Amino acid sequence: MTLPRLLFGFALAALLGACSPHFVNGKLGRFDKDAGYRYGKLSGEGNSDNIFVILAFSGGGTRAAAFSFGVMEGLKDAVYNAPDGPRRFLDDVDVISSVSGGRFTAAYYALFPEKFFAKFPSAFLHRNVQGDLIRRALWPLNGFRLASSDFDRINLAAEYYDETIFEHKTFAELIAKRRKPYIILNATDMTLGRRFEFTQDQFDLLCSDLASVKVATAVAASSAFPGLLSPLTVKNFAGEGCKYECPKWLTDALDRNNPIRRYAHARDLWSYQDPKLKRDYIHLLDGGLGDNIGLRGPYVSLSSNDSNWSLYDKINQRRVRHIVVISANAKTKPSKDWDHKQAAPGILDVFSLVTGGPMDNYSFETVQLVRDIFDRLKDEEKAWTDCKQLLQDQCSGKMPGVLSPVDFYASELTFDSLDDEDFRHCMENLPTSFYLPEDTVTLLRQVARLLLMQSADFGKIMRELDRAWQPPAVQIDPALRAKVCPS
Amino acid sequence: MGRVIVEFPECREVFVGDKSQGNNRDEQGEYLILLIGDGLQTFSLGGSKNYTPFSQAVQVGAGSVINPQRVVFQRNA
């Protein structure tokens, strides 16, 4: 084929692409609150709600993916003696909420639990994703495709993830598996600046069927870091109708006489359905912009009835006895030399600060919110128990009601917890990238396992389940450390 | 968060919005203290509709574990 004919072919392909809009999501024929990818439709072998385990995986490129993978390895090795025999704590995980880099780990585990530990390192962690993406973007045919109005850099990334990592799987695969954990892949709605999750509960509001959406697309949406990748656009079909029935909690929350946080959250959700707002297209960016540790969604479920997997509901139903939140936060604290110089920081430094700074502060606050709610519930239970005892002892009286006892455990795994200052400094200065040397990935996995086994709250829940439990010994390979963190 | 007791002469399933919150009483007939999010919440009961009001919208937030807010349903005569 001659060059002019080849170019004509490319141009024609681009033109046809521009003429026939392609959406990453399809329309939902008719709303069905019992169909689709929802927590209530999943089960796990021996995984009841009695021990309710939530994992939150942060953003941070391959660093975050390796760190969260290391946590999963640690949970696999944390075996306790359950009434029916030895059991891995990993098999008690109910929900994994994740953003950006952490989403690769969460999504791969949900799709391929059997080969997860054997294959994920080669499928993603040891792959030069960054280099591959750049090569794809520079390939001439893709230049034509990128000229089309409905194909952008983010679509190219989604296509790459789909072909090389996620084996063309859609959410239909996760629905068919009906297996816990429930995976929440979070992105950020550009208009609202708030979390947008790839679950059917969210897609109901768009009258869209999540089942046909590729998992790789959802993962790509959360890694659409501003400036590097373009936003991902999903079509909102609400204008075409699907006989959507608004859940009663949402109708109640839309009343102005609610606490402002609840009302604002409800208004944001309703904006997808509101015909006056005409939100026909929803543009999604990196999930880390709305919540860089993936805890914001679980926080709603931990602190209200306003979720289809509300922990308040489960506590009231007396189905849950222990609630465990483990946050794998691969945040860094890169050293800055600005303060040593009179010259003002350059544009890239400023860009890095405005995109990352507020994100880190917000993440810190979210962790604190979860701790606060746990502390408050523990304090309430103690107050109730003390009052009950006092009434019995002093007045032969009774409390006006019965409280269901629940234990709460929160572990935040970060490099902050590393004792050795030099090692901590090294870990906190690892780059955020979609490529890290194999040694760095291996070291991150070891660090994550070490931090999990050293976590006081993780130790507490394990000993609550099995008094004799001892954390397995985790060693940081000195040679590996010396290689990644030369002194 | 609010603490709520749902009063009704019998043990009944409680609904907040359209979601079950389990029963209003335990096996000994004691009222269970429910954990409900602050703000406007619509309460109703499961089982036979032999009670009034059929559902009630309540501003939750005033109750504590020591002194729970009370949501009262009456059995129809």
C-alpha cells in the first residue's frame, strides 16, 4: 500500500470515528434495584458480615499498586483458627475501595482472584506502563484516532489496560462471579469535584448499565491525572429515562432541613437525574482529586444509612460484630529545596502543589473522620455499659433499651510508621510513576507486609479472632534496601 | 448520628426509608437502640399494616444511648 493511500485510510478512519460517537457506557433498559453490580448481590465462602472488613487503597501510580499488593500478601499470610478450621483474613474482606494506582490491584484481584498473587506482578507491577503508553500515543495511526472528538488520550490508556492487563473483561464478569469483596473504583466528577464510583448504584442515576463497561475503562478514569491524561467522558442517559426509582433515603436527604453535609451530598447525586441541569455528559478525572485514599465512600457507609451497604443498617440488624478498616496509603513526602533558595518555585512545582497539596490534606482529614466516628461509637458503648451497671447497682433499675455491641478497628498503613528515619525518607521520596524498577516494587511489597503485621489494630482484631495468633515474621531484605535506598 | 427506639407493642421489623433496620425489640422483648444517621428519616414497620401512622418522617439527631429518641407507632384499635 502506498503512503498516500495509507494516510487516506487513516484519515477516513478518523473521520468515521468522529461521525459515529462511541460511548464507554451503554443505556440501562429499565431500572432494577436488584440487578447489577451491588454489594447486596455478592457473597463469599464463609465470609459473613460478622467481621466486616473494608480495605482502602490509595493513589500513587505503581508505588501504590505495589504497596497495596503487599498488604494483600500480608492478609493472605494472616491465618487464624476459625471454628471450622484455619482461615485467611484475606477471605474476610468485604469491600475494597480504591483510587488511581490502587485500583489496578483491587480490580485485578476482583477479576482474577485465583491467579492474583502469581500473575499480578508480571501483569502490572513489573510492566513499564508509562513507556508503553507514550509509545502508543506516538504511534502514527493513534495520532489520527486522537484527532477524533470522541477518542482521547484516556481512551488510549483504557484500551492498553484492557488488552494487556484486564483481558477485555467487563463488569458483567464481576456480576457473574457474585463474589466478595465488592470493589469500588473511584474517579472524580469534574463538575462536582466529588467522588464518582463505578457501581450500579451510581450508574442507576445515569440510567446506564455498568455491566457493559470495561473494567479497564473504570481503572483508566481514575488514573486520568490532570494535564497528563485527558478526562474520561461517560454518557448520562437520564434524559432518556429508565423508570428510575429514587431510594427513599435520597428523597429524605434532599430536604433542606438536613445537616448540610447530607443535603449537599444528596444534591450532588441528584444532579445526574435533574432535567434542569442537562448533565448529558459526565467528565471524569483522577479519583485521587476527590479522595486520594479511597476512604470517602466507605466513610458514608460507616457514618449514615445513606448507602446500599450502610454499616448502620448492618449494626441495627445485628449482623456485624467487628468492623475493620485498613487503609493502605502510599503517600509520599518528597523533599523540597524551595526554602533554601530566594528564587520562587517554578511552574511545575506550583502545578504539583496545587494538584497534590489539597489532596493530601483532604486525605488526612478523611482518615481522621473515620477514627472520630469509631471513637465516638466506642465511647457511646462504654457510657451505655457504665450507666447500665450503675443503674443495676444503685437503683435496681434498667436502661431504656439494649445496645448491640460492635468492635471497631482502624489501621492506616503509611511510610510514617517506619522507625528508621533514613529508610522512611527513602520511601517517602519514591516517585509517582507508572514504572518502577523491580527491586523497588519488591521492597514496597515487603514494607507493606511489615507495616500490616506491626499495626496495633490489626494485631488486636487477629487476637480477638484467635487468642494464640502471632504475626508472621516479616524481614526487609537488607541487600534490597541497600540497592533501592543507598546511604 | 442519632440513637432511636421504635416503640410498638409487638416485635416488628423497622424500616428507615426502604431499608430494613432489623427488629425494634430483641428476643427478651427489650427495645433495641438503633443507630440512625442525623437528618430527616422516614420510619415504618414491617408485617401487618395494623398500625398508625403508616409511616412517619422524623428529624433524627436528638437521641443518645442514655436517652434515645423515641419514634412511636400505635396499634390500630
